[in-house]
Amino acid sequence: MTERSLRGRVAVAGVGQTAYYKHGESPDPESKLTLEAIVNACKDAGISPRDLDGFASFSNDRNDGPRMAAALGAKELRFSNMFWGGGGGGTAGAIENASAAIACGIADCVVVYRGLAQGQFGRFGRGAEIRTVSGDGAYTLPYGLMSAAQMFAMKVTRFMHEHGVRQDALKSIALASYRHAQRNPAAVRYGRPLTPEQYDASRWIVEPFRLFDCCQENDGAAAVVLVPAERARDFPHPPCYVLGTASGGHYRAAAPSHNAPDYASSHFKTVAKRLYAMAQLSPHDVDVLQSYENFTGGVLMAIVEHGFCAPEDVNAFFTLENLSAPSGRLPLNTSGGNLAECYMHGLGLTIEAIRQIWRTSTNPVDADVSMMIAGPMVTPVSSVIFGSEATR
Amino acid sequence: MTDAYLKPGLPAPAASRDGLDAPFWQALARNEIQLQRCRGCGKFQWGPEWICHRCLSFDLGFEKVEPVGRIYSYERVWHPVHSALKDQGPYVVVLVELPHANDVRVIGNLLGDPRAPVAIGAAVEAVFEHHEDAKPAFTLLQWRRAGR
């Protein structure tokens, strides 16, 4: 293994989040939520926000790092970073960037954060109310292909066609998230269980996605503080190391007008290989998985492309039992995820991946290796693997 | 104007200000599909770019393409995400592969009963949906099942 690796060189010091709200229900504006999540993460780590020297985010977060650093009185800003690309594809990518900065000595204490108040700034699920459109959007919007669900249903339909995937496989993903959320009091859908019958009766958003195949639209913020591995034991939580990260996309994944050559993909085929190579692990080593649900179909493809299941086996693999904590084959989205905990652009899933290593999840799986997959079907996508002391 | 498949009020397409795709939109108004073709390697690419992604030539033009294709994927939309579609009901968007243009793909609507089954791989032919009364006027590239 080359020395050019992040394996075991960065640790998590603390995590923080705000209360999670349905869109429009936050009493606080987005920038305040963001500050609150960062302060909470610092409290969790037992450090002062003044000691943060790096700020990393993704998806064009409106709360820019230098401004956050100023508001928090950070003593010195050494790393200010935005991961390119929309959607949640940068959730693990921001962890990757922050980890790279720490491993290279650019910064010592970096917060990865995301603030998102869709009530304040507009819902992702709406199409643009504009008079004219030019450029790539001109090839799709006038035909009523406007939202993320509509963008991705086209890919998932093709994948389901190629591999004979049944709707029940998507349903199992939704049911697993809702089942896990019933044990997570912080989840927006806590106390709102979902039955298979309710799923079947729910309305189509765009085939093959029913209402419960789609992520929520929420208000909130989340943050993760990262430090050099040498300091892993200086904080209240047990060590949790970054074992591997990878991001990007395959050849021309971002080609316009749905022209990616390998189209029916979540865009992880090359990313997953690099992830496992850096972590020196294989899918069999992964104890628990958080996989970003923009839409269930993307989760399905991402799990296939990370090698957990062959494409021809998805109908047998994607069952509620297999995806349930604590003893399913692959416990999935154990906080309730984007579907049922909160759509915090995947950073909530990242925090849950870390909680599994810390044994603080409300759906605990005895995990030493915990993976998070971010933003299927966008470009770039990203993934990260965390590990306990035993894996280092 | 031809009968439009979707209700009016969605964003209207306009050629990009830098002129990159102007020939495409102008051709549609004449009931023609013209897509970008590289004069270096002779291959089509879509959407248009200032450079050929295969041979990196900047010498690109637009050429006429046979108005036939096959359905590569599709989706039936039920939930309206735009105010113009509030009373639309379901509609079908297709991703059409063009065998006469190196299998590049274009997005359009599949005309006809929106509730009818859609077969991936089915042959389709182009329909030019003119919005002459719009200001500025524009034409959409739509599709119908072949052989009708």
C-alpha cells in the first residue's frame, strides 16, 4: 500500500446536530441552525469553537466557511473548502477533503457541516418557475422533466428493466428506514411507522417512485469535527477513524441530457473500488451501512455498485429483514436516514455511521466497520468508511 | 400551432446566449433534427460542447439526423412540481436513443395516452411541436410510437 492514503490518519472528535424539522417548521433561520450544529459538535468533542481552524462543506452551502469562522471567533482560519457538485454527492466528499487537509498538515481541527432550511430557501422538490431556460436545462425542463425525482426515475427505470428488479426491492428500503426511525426519538418520522400496505397505497410521485420512496424536505443543520488520528483519544468518545474515502464518477457520468455512456448507474462503480482499496477492506467487512436516500432506487443501485449484492440478486437481497438492525445481513440506514430521520443532505447519515462505531446509535449494531454512501446518481458522488480502534 | 402535449406555462427553451446550440433550435423550427457532429472524428455528441469529447477537436458543426429512434428509458410523472402542471394529470417523458447519431440520447414526451404501457426498446418517430404564438416562438422535439 502506498503512503498516499488517508487510512487511519484522521479521527472524529465530535458530532452535532440541531433539532430536525419538517420544511418550514424551524423557528430559526438557516445560518443560526448552522452555527448551532457546529457549536453542538464542538461541545460533543469538549473543545471550543475558537479552536476550529478548518471549515468544509458541500452542495453550495449558503453558510460560507470564512463567515462561520468569523461568527464563531475561530482564532485562525487555515482551511476553507467547498466540494463541487449538487445534491448530497459531497457529504462524504467533504469528509474526504477535510481529512486530506488534516493528513497533509494543512489544518488541525476541521468541521464538516451542512445547514439546510428548505422552508426558508425553497423546496428541492419543486420545478423552477422561470419563463425561459437555455443550456442543458432547455433539453429537459420544457418536457416537464424538472425535479430530482424526475431526473433519477429515468435511470432507475432503466436499471430495473435491465436486471428485472421488482418494486418490492424499493419498498424494503423505505420500510427499513421507517422501522429504524421508530427507535430514534430525534427522527422527524418518529412515532409515524410505515406499513407495507401504506407504502402500496401511497401515491406515485413519478414511476417507479411512490411518495415513500422519496426523501423528506427538512430544516436543520449537522456538523462533524475531525482531528489528526494522534489526538483520537483526547476526546470523550472512543476513537473512530476514517479508514477510506473516495469520490468522483465514472467516464462522462455528468454528460448532459442524460448521455452518460454507462447510464443505469448510481455512479459508484469506480468510486467503490478506490474506497475499498484505501480502506484495505471488502464489502464482507462492513458491519453496517448508511446509504443516502434521495430516492430508494438510488440506494439499491449504490448497494449493488459497492459490491454488497449482485444485480441479478437484488429481489432476494432487498428484504426488510436483511436490511434491519441489529442482525440483518446488511443493517441499512439505522437512524431512519433521509427518508425518516431527516434529509440533512446526508450529513445525518454520516453522523449515524459514526454513532455506530461509538455504540451510541438507537439501533446499535456491534460495528467495527461502518460505511456511509453519499448522493447516488449525481456527479460527483462519494463514500467513506469509518472504523473502531480494532480496525486501525 | 400544433396541439401541445403539456399545458402551457413551463419554461420555454431558448438558444444559449453563447450560440452553442442555436442550430439545433433553428432546425427544429424547420421540422428537422440537427445535432452536433465533430468534423475531426465524424462522431455525434449530445448535448453540445465546445470541444469533441472523443478527439478533442474544436471543429464542430451541426448535421441533420434521421427523425427516428428507440426508447432507452421512460418515466410516467404523476406529481406536478410546477404550477403549470397542476391540472395536467400523468404524462410520459421518454429518453430516446438515436441510432443514426451514434446512439446519443434526447429527452422528449411520448405522445398518446399517458396511461398506456411504454416499452423500452420500442421504435419511435419524431414529432415537431411548434409553439409559434410564444414570444419568442420555439419548437419542442416530441416522439410517438412508430408505424402509426
